[in-house]
Amino acid sequence: MTSPTTSGRASAAFAGTLVGTAAGILLVAAAGTFSMTVGGIFAALAIGVPAVSGAVVGAALTPGHTRWNSR
């Protein structure tokens, strides 16, 4: 049985992966605009690194917890 925190972290990690992948795709598209050829290794790294980073950041941030004090 998963707790709400685990489910929230998984969702945040998935959302971070999607955002990172989108950023990587934009990076590859921009590189392709300035260069006629984009190597496969560069494309894989440019999409993979932001995707993994987004997943790590999404998993590290606990949803629903902020430092803001409403007093």
C-alpha cells in the first residue's frame, strides 16, 4: 500500500520528467537550427539529462509542504 506522500512524489517525478524532456527537445531543436546535423549522442544527452534531472527534482520536492508561514 502506498502512502499519499509516495504517490505525490511519483507524480511529481513523472511531471519533472515530462518537463525535462520538453526542455531537452527544445534544446535539440535549437541546436538543429544553428547546425545542419545534430549527432545522436548529443540528442540523447540533451534530452536524457534534463529528463533525469527533472525526475530527481520532482522526487526530492515533497508536494504540499512549503516554508510559507500564514501567521
